[in-house]
Amino acid sequence: MVMTQNFRDEIINGVVKFETYDYQNPENKTLVDKYYAYGSTLMLVYPENEEKNIDLTEMAFQFVINKPDKFKEELAKEIDNLIISD
């Protein structure tokens, strides 16, 4: 997994966090509405500055099945960019 392979130290230090939510669970309605996550969605969320949030859903669907290495590369690049821009 990209998160544990590429961002182990950042996860341990609380810089990066991976969370999953069931969009059908009523407890998650606020998040679903906020991020328009009405199905499978991949978002990079920057809590301190929501303008930096990135919706990677389209890229994920484009690469995850047929080009998984490309997906991992692009995901890691976007996470790196978000960390660096902090």
C-alpha cells in the first residue's frame, strides 16, 4: 500500500492519516455532503486549508485496475506535493 510504503514516518508522526468512510452510513452524512462522496471517492484533505484539497477519484479509476503502478506513483506524488506545500 502506498501509504505504509511511502509515508510510514509521516503516519507515525501524525503528518499523514489514512481514513475510510462508508458513504451509506448515516453517521458519515456530513462528510459525504461536504466532499460530494456519493460513491467510491478518493480525496486528499488538507484540514488547515480546505482549498488545497484534491479529488483524485478520476485518476484512481483511470489507473488503479489496468495501471496500478501508475496509480501508486501518482498518489504518492500528490501526497508529497501536499506535504511539501505545508
